[in-house]
Amino acid sequence: KLHKAEETAKAAEARVALQHAEARKAQGEKTALEKKLRKAEETTKVSEARVKAQEVECAQLQDKKNALEDELRKATEKANAYEAKSATQVVEAVRLQDHKKALEEKLRRAKEASNVMLSVVKDEKKTLTEELRQA
């Protein structure tokens, strides 16, 4: 009976040791995921700062576009008011229109890049949060 009790105790100790090892492993995985999450949060902050910078640039481009549209409108009104179609006024209107188109394209690309980066950042944060929750 003593022998059987010793075997039972050894088996119980082995189970406890295994549970401790599993707990250490799980803690290690949790720590690794927490480190990954912290790194992702830092990356997210950097990305969010970039997105904000792009949003500021977009706003500046929009302001420039609005100013150019206003300038174009005024130039067109002036040309219509004087019914003048001098070569200089036509060239200036074309230049402003081309500049407006170039700014609109730049604004469109900046908005697209901003949306893509924000989407990537949100997806990465969601994934890491889910991994940490499961750990």
C-alpha cells in the first residue's frame, strides 16, 4: 500500500510539474503577445501621426485648390466683364486650370494613401488585441 501511495504521489507531483510548465509556457506566450501589442501600439502611434500629417497636407491642398478655384473664378468674371479674350488672359486661365487639376490629383492620392494606412493600422491593432484576449 505504501508503494502504491508513493506512486500516486509521484504521479501527482508529475502532473503538478507539468501544469507548472504549461503555466510558464502560457505566461511566456502572454508576455510575448503583450510585447507584440506594445510594439503594435507604438507602430500605431507612429502611423496615426503620419495619417494626421497626411490629413493636414490634404487640408492644405484643399485650401490651395479652393484659393485657385476662387482665383480662376475671378479671372473668368473679369474676362467676361471686359469681354476680352486676349492671349494673356487665356494662357493664365489655362495655367490655373492645369494647376487646379494637378492639385486635385495630388489631393486624391493623399486621401487614398491616408485611408489605406488607417485601415492597415486598425486591422493590425484588432488582430493583436484578439490574440492577446485569446492568450
